[in-house]
Amino acid sequence: MTSNTPAAPPGGERRRRDSRVGDKIFMNLSRGSGILLLVVMAAIAGFLTWRSGIALSKNEGNFFTTFEWTPDAPKPVFGIAVLVFGTIVSATIAMVIAVPVAIGIALFISHYAPRRIAQPFAYLVDLLAAVPSIIYGLWGALFLVPHLEGLTSWMDDYLGWTYIFDQSRATTPRNLFTVGILLAIMVLPIITAVSREIFRQVPRMHEEAALALGATRWEMIRTAVLPFGRPGIISASMLGLGRALGETIAVAIVLSSSSVLSLHVLDPGGGTFAQNIALKFSEAQPFGRDALMASGLVLFVITLLVNGAARLIVARRKEYSGANA
């Protein structure tokens, strides 16, 4: 009796075995890469914690509330109050300015501009993201700082009643407000580039359905594009925030740092974690470097918390049906 089952094609079984072997190799490589990343992160955290413990055990001041930074003195005293304030304020100013502008530019490139304008404009945005930090710092010190004197004077005159924008002494605007504007310019290309790619991934049928129901272009963007791209916008903003929190050279060039904590953002002074480490690491003694490691550990923890919060927000927004289509 003959069987009607077709014979397997020559070499088919071997190809399936090779495919399974390839899948296993790729899975193991991916798993190993993830484990390696966790090991590196744990090693960084362990090293910072070890060096920080050495410094904190001999600190004569309160690490979280002391304004002074003299770890190499006979009685070491150092604290991060000024650094926490400067880092958070400058990054907040940067994000408040950069995120709306970046979203607007991304929407213009993806939904408004003609192709012959959109492509060169997108290339220019990508090119700005590749500019070195020191170039932004030199531009900020030589061009931005002198040209902000009029703006800071105007804010002092008309917004000084808010206390935050009250300029207690007229000086060159090497302050946290100027740093925030400079950081906004630096993170703008990153947020714009990621948001633009997210907006381009919106299903075409969603946009056409909104327009077919009589929506204007802005109503289509508000009801179809922005809800779909909200997780991507949050992720792009977190990437920009990460650079704003850790920016070093540009801030060191522009900001006139001091150990004075002032709520007047137009007054010179303040500092950030990254700037403080960059300026004082080369001249610090071994114990002073341990103190800088302690401040670096705080910045490390802040970055992890910010990214963790962003992941939670993105996970909640994934329930939007259009993003899961």
C-alpha cells in the first residue's frame, strides 16, 4: 500500500535544525547582553557606594543640607544642597522650554511642511544633535550671555514680584536661568528627532478616519496623532532630561558657580552635580575625590528614579488602543 503523504523536501529537516540553533544562539546572546548590562550597572553603583561611604564617614557637615564644599580641609565639610537645587532648577527650565518647542517642530516636519522643506529641516535637526557640548558652551558664553542682559532686566522689572525672577544685583547673567536656556537648546534636537519618528509611525488609517469625519488638521493631530505618540513623547523627553541632568562642559563654561543657594534664578551662583565634579576633580585630593563620588552617586540615583518614573508612565499609556493596533 502506498502512502499519500508528500515526502519532505530534501534538506528541510536540516534547515529547521539550523533555524532552531540560530534562535537559541540569538536568545542566549540577547540574554547575556541584558545580564552584562545589569552587571555593569551594579558595578558602577557598588563602586560609587564604596567610595561614598569613605567620604561620608568623615564628613563633619550634613551631606544633604550643608552649603559648603571643603572636603580637603583638616575638618572636611561638604554638602549637596546647592548642587541638588541647581541641577533640578536648570533641568526644569530646560524641559519647560524645550519640550513644547520640540513637539511643535516635530509636528511641523511630519504633518505640515512640504517634503522639499521637511527633509532638509529634519537633517538640520539631526545635525544639531551631533554638535559637541563644548561648542554649545562657547556659543553660550560668547553670544547667549551678553544677549540675555536685556531679557533678564525686563524679567526683573515686570516679573520681579514673583521673587523667583527678582534680580537682587545687576550682573552678567551667568545664572541658572541662562544655563536652563542653553540646556533647552542642547536637548531640543534629541526630543525633536525622537518625537518626529514617533509621529511618522501613526497608522495612516487613523488620520484618514479623523479627516473623513470632518476633523480639521489640528483636530486630527489632537485626537489621533498626539494620543498615539504620547508614550514616545515621554520617552523622548526623558532622553533629553538625562542629558540636561548630566551636562558638564557647557554648564561649566556658562555658569558662575558658587556655594550660595539663592531662589533668585537670575542671580549668579549655584551649581550642578556634573559641573561640580568636572571643575573640582582634577585639583581634589584623594578624600576630595571620594566626596565627589558621593555627589555622583546622588546624581546616579536621581537619574535612575527619573527613568523609572518615565517607564511607569509609558507603561500606563500603552493601554491606548491606537498604540497597540
